[in-house]
Amino acid sequence: MEDVIVENPPPMYQLKDNLRKRGINVDYICAVCNSAEETDEHLFRDCPIIQRVWACGPLGIQVGETTPPLQTWTHNLLRYLLMQSSYQGCVFMAVLWAIWLHRNEVTFGRATSNPCRVIALLNESTSRLKDATIHPRTQGACYGDSPPHVSIGCI
Ligand SMILES: [Zn+2]
């Protein structure tokens, strides 16, 4: 298996702390929980709402109190999950994507914060992943493993 290299990723998202560092005046509080500054580490891992998503999602990830920088955390988890199966690695990325989509829904007033909504977005993505595994040559990224039966609910 090849190593997953995540060094100096391009700025693919504009979190509020990045905008503020550029001098753009924005409300920098996390729209998902309204309790902390929105940084990448907070939004994707440390936010109490998002920690519930990680815990009750298909990967059952419990975010510990002592955590490395987000880049190291994602790198290590993704590497571990890809050793299990490419499908699990894809699910991990789908969780990150669902978090980002829900953050945008809440930030732009299209939804209120709700971890069940993140799970619903995740279910939509994993449903497409299953289709991709069925037709790997035409659908793309995930192949080689049969997806496990995934039953995702929200407590
Ligand atoms: Zn938050």
C-alpha cells in the first residue's frame, strides 16, 4: 500500500479563522455549535456536535481529549482505515465532506445545526460510494472492496 501524503494541502476551504487572518470581518464563532472559534481542528474534529457525528457514524471514532494537529490526526486515521479497506478510507473522507456541507448549510442559513443532518448527508455519500464500488471503472474512486452493510442512525 502506498503512503498517503497530505503535506501542505491547498486552501480548499475558507474557514472563518482563515478569513479573519486575511482581515475579512466575519463572525468567527462555529455555526455548528456556537461555542468556539471555527478553526479547521474545531470544525472537523473538536466541535462537540461533530464529535457526536464521529462517534455514532459508521466508523465509531471516539475523539480523545489529547489529540494531535488535525493534519496528523486525519493522516493517521486515513492510513489506518485504508489498511482495513479502501471503502473505510472513502467513508472517512465522506464524513469530512458531510461535515463541510452541513457547516455551509448552517452558515448560509439553509439549515439549523443538527448532527442527524450530517448523518443524512453522510448516508447520501455512502450510498453513492456503494454505487461506485459496483461500477469501479465508470464511477471512479473507490474499488476493490465490497462495502460492508452500513446502517447509520442518529441517536
Ligand atoms: Zn463547533
